[in-house]
Amino acid sequence: QVQLVESGGGLVQAGGSLRLSCAASRSIFSINAMGWYRQAPGKQRELVATITTGGSTNYVDSVKGRFTISRDKNTVYLQMNSLKPEDTAVYYCNADVRPLFRPSYDYWGQGTQVTVSS
């Protein structure tokens, strides 16, 4: 079983920066992409950013130009700049696994709280 361990959340003022990290406990076979999702109180979980094994990235419109996702082996990072109060949420790390001839599945981290004060 793979564990995804997140770190780097916290409290920051609007306009500030945080860097989230997510380390997988071991290499993940057949991984397609890693990414970050977030869930604010009373809202559904939403995709923030993903990065494929080939390095292609995807961002939700609301964070484009402010957040940057990157990956180094089994660790994925989310650099968050120019933070806004609406970025406040629990951020979850995700690994999207697509093995050949078997159904795809996901690994999830436990979540890390990001709070942006105005």
C-alpha cells in the first residue's frame, strides 16, 4: 500500500506564499499523474493542478499564473503565490494510477490545511 504524506500547509496573509509537498512512500507503478485537489467548507472537492509522468501540467482557471505544480521522482510540489482568502481549503495530494488491463484507481493523502487571512 502506498502512502502519500503531505506537508507545508499553514496560515498566511493574503498575498503571501506557501509551498506544499507530497511524498509517496514508494515508487508507484503505472502512475499516470499526480496532483492536488482542495476542499473548502461546504464545497465539493475540486482539482487544483495535475502533472503527468511526461511533465504536462493542468490548472484550474482560478489559480493559473499564481500556482505552480512540479514533480521530482516520488514527490510532487505545489508552489502557491499571491494567495487569496478564497484559496483557503484542505489540500489533498492525489496519485492517478492506470495499470494495463485493470481498472484505474487513486491514492489520496490525508490533507493539509491552508488558511489565507485577509
